[in-house]
Amino acid sequence: MNVLFEEDGAFKAGVVLTDNHTSLQVELPSGKRSKVKLAAVLLRFEQPTPAELLERAASEAESIDTDFLWEAGPEAEFGFEELARDYFGHQPQPVEAAAVLLRLHAAPIYFHRKGKGRFRKAPPEILQAALAGLEKKRLQAQAVERMAAELQAGQLPPEFPPLLAQLLYKPDRNRPETKAFEAACAETGLSAARLLEKCGALASSHDYHLGRFLFEYFPHGTGFGEALSLPGEPSQLDALAELPTAEVSAFSIDDAHTTEIDDAFSVTPLVTGGWRIGIHIAAPGLGIRHDDALGMIARARLSTVYMPGRKITMLPEAVVEHYTLAAGKVCPAISLYLEVAADLRVTGRETRLERVPVTANLRHHEIEPLFNETTLAGELPEFAFRNELKLLWELATVLEAGRGSANQNQADYNFVVDWQAVTPQGPGRIEIGERRRGSPLDKLVAELMIVANATWGRALADAGIAALYRAQTAGKVRMTTVAAAHEGLGVDCYAWSSSPLRRYVDLLNQWQLIAWLRNEAPPFTAKSEALLAALRDFELSYAAYAEFQRGMERYWCLRWLLQEDIKQPEARVLRDNLVRLEHLPLVLRVPSLPALERGVRVRIEIEKIDLLDAEARARYVETLAPPPEIDPVNISDAAFGSVGSEPLAE
């Protein structure tokens, strides 16, 4: 006796060796013996052999028309032998019965299983829906195959242009385009970016890196919409008529590309001796409310995003132009006045809301050749605001000594991109300039900003008004709602308030300051969810923006090496096999670097630069002698620039 049975979802046939009433011992054609429960047995037969039954039944099943089988099937539940009898018109032979069973089992869309060897045909509407789904999958599979073939041939399928950003940065693996894309990448051995580059779908390597950032942080674009444009009359934006106009001649100090001019200074001699030093901060908080459209935009963006050659402002350009402390304007401002004695002691402080006449916007590249460590050591040449700058620098030196914390001599880098030029690497020609942080101009600005941020932070804390503070303990910098010490700056509290045009924290603190000065209820309380959420979101976004800026600076450093055809740059050892290139904020890994002390100068060779990955392959060439004035063993961290540190004041 032979039996056909089901085991682990498959149909098997074998010779019965022993019948134990509830189970059978069966020998399969392979010689393997199995214990089969009676409930699993579907068919008993004498002929043909088990192997022949399965072979012939499989062949016979292929010739059975499934649609006809469905039409011939009864509406009620049925067994496979019943349907085989109706289909063949006679009592089915074992091979015929098995063939019908195999065909029923292979067509779950047409026939639903109801038990051992029993089925029920699918209702017409369900069958049609299932068949439509099958056809859709078939067409989709064809489309995937076609798109993958086009990609492998270096052609971009017409379905791809609207989906390029998603395919590159956050692929949806349920989409047929993604399946085709990943199949083509696997077949060609190319990364996603390289395959699209091969197909001509990447405008440039720069746009690839920028696009990743915009896709995540600005998915709806970087524009503000027409509804947020500045009204025609300034009075529609803020009410400034009641503000007094300060009797000062203010000037700002910034680099050549700064448009969001947040701070300016003034020096007024006092008839009693000494001076009144004005620190004037732009006051968009006077015209923007935390809960209006512009306030919500600033809350969403949280900061201006900087990158070489471009920036994404926190506020619309028209709003920035209205509040920026541009020369020739009388601008709304929050002013901190320091009463300074002849010996440069600060004897008094006063904060005012007012309009400030701005006389000049001094630029670093114009002033630093005239006002630097060398010229200060001798006789300063004649130039506008010479005396004011010298006085402010002398005051800054005293303030720095009083804090007990010196501004570190670190390097800053200016990236200037000429977008009108085109290089072999793509649109844009890069110039990178190095300047030492801690110059007299830097110290002057930094110390006065520290005074303003510390003074206003303490004023809000003493008044019991909530604010967001920048604190540092045990070397760790963090944002907090507590007026805690900033050890790195040597102040007992420090509330960012000096950059309200480009940082939401400063704008929030400005709203709190304005409420304090006007004796009004502040918009935020210490335990309000809005304040805590702003702190949390700002820290996350500010860190992400800074990481993006560092990444783009790295990209442009690599572009500069290619642009200038620099093959063997000089570098300094950081640690292990890491080096920093001289005069560039670029750190590279050099696997062949021998064990050398930190700060040792070496020459490396750039073997390959990959702009899509923003990486370079380098090898060690030789160790160089240090300049006479530098001891490579005792070299300080300052020699390696400002990566990983934060500016003293902004």
C-alpha cells in the first residue's frame, strides 16, 4: 500500500511499512522513513509507485486550466477527489486525483483551503481583486527590470527626477523605483550617488552634500513665502515712534560678508572725566512677537545656517535689512551703557531701549592692517574711529584680566566662494584665508559681548525672569534655564543675547529683556513647556547646523586642494595617524604615518580625493624640521585651531 500525505506544507508519497491505526511508518523514495499521522494522509493507492505518482501528477497538473477548474468547482466546500471526479468525468485515478490536488494547492487566489484536502473557491469579487493585484505586481516587476536596465546603461528613467532626493537620502523600499535603483547599484557595484552621477542626475558634488542637509532640515525649501515679506511701512512692523534717539555715533565691526549686523559700539566722553561706552544690540524683538508669524518662523529655524559661499537666514531678508545695524540708519536697539572711569574701571551700568544712529560698518579686512598688535605697539596711523577702537581695546584688556580667562590664540578661516567661476570640480572657485583669533579687534568685540551677555543674564536672574543660559562646568558646555557659571569665560552667568537676528535663543532672551525693561509680564516663565522645548530644540538644531558647516568646510578644503593642484601639503600630527593640514581646517587620516609626537610637522602626499564622500587618501612622505619658534613637543592645542571649542563670544 502507498500513501500520499502532506508534511511541512509539501506533498509526499511513500510505501506503508507499518500501520499502527493512528499513524503509519512510511518509507519515502529516497529511502528515508517517516512517521505519518493518519490525519495527514490524503490518498491511498496501489499503483503507480510513489515516485512515479508525484512525477506524473506534477506533469498532469500543469495541463489543468485553473480558470476552468474554478468555473467547474461547486459553490460549497469540496474535497479534491470530488472535484477531480467532476473534472475528469469518471472516478479519478490516483495520478488524476493527485494532479487536481496539486493544482488546487498551487492556486490559493482561486481556491481557499478549508482543511485536509478540502477547498472552497474564492468569491468572484475577491478573485478579481486578487487577479488585479497579481497583474499590478507583474507590471511592476517589468517596470523594475526596465528601470534597473536603464540605470545600468547610464540612463535616468523618466520616473526618477521627482524622487532623486528621496532615493539618495531616505529611500522608500516599498517603491518600485527604489527596488530598481538598489538592484542597479548592486549589479554595477556603484554607490547611490555614483550611479546617479553616471546617469547625469547630480548637478554637482556640492549640491549632493547640500541636498542631504536640506532634505532633512528644510524639506519644504528655504524660502519664507510672500506672506512673510516686510510690510511697506515700517510702522506696520513695529512701533518705534516713542523710542528716544540716542545721542551717539555708533559703529559696528564685522567681516566683509556679514549682513546680519547684531552689534555696534559707541564712545562718548563725559564732562566729569571718563567715558560712556555703548554696546548696542539690534532689537528685532521690539517688532516681532514670539507668537506671530515671524516669531514662529524664527522658532522653527532656530538659527541662521552658515556654510562657505551661502547661508540660510533665520529671518526673512527684508526683516534682517530692517533691523540690521547698517551704516546710515537709525535702528531700534537695546543698549548697555558702561560708565568707565579714566583708569578704565567700570563704575556703572545702564540698559536702555532706544533708536541708535549707526555711522559706520567697519570691516576686518580694512581695519586690521591698520589696527593690530604691531601698530598698537607703536603709533597708530590715522583712520576713522582710531581713538575709539584704541580705547575699547584697552578696556577689553582690562575686562579680560578681570575675568581671569584669556582669549585663546586659535585660528579662524574665511571661506569665499566665487559662484561666477567654474572649475573642473564644478561651479564655484574657493579662496580660504586664515586669521588668528584673538586679534585686537576680536578681543575688543568678544569682551564687550561677554559684558553684555553676562550683565543681562544676571539682570534677568535677579529680577526672577526666565532666560536661557550658556553654562560650562568641568569643561562641558550646555544650555540651561539656570543662571549657572561659565567657567571657560570666568563669569557667574552668561545668557546669549547679542545675536537676535541669527539665533533664536538670543531673540527669546531679548523678549524677556524687553519685558523686564518695560515692567511687563515676560512671554516665557521658568517652567513653561515653550521655554524648555525651545532650549531642547535649539541645542539639537544648533549642533546639527554646526556639524553641517564643518562638513561643508571640509568639502571646500578638498575642493581647494584639487583646484590649486596641491599634491604634497604640509601638516601637523594630531594623534595616532591623524594630521591637520597647515593653514587649512582639514584633518586627514594617514595610515602610513609613523609614531610621532603631537605637533610634529610632516609632509604628506594626497593620492586621491573623493568629493562625493568628502574624503581623501593620503600617505606619509617625510618628517619636517619645526620652525625655530615652535617646540613640537610642547606645542599647545591652540596651534590646531578651534575645532571642538566654542568662541568666547559672538
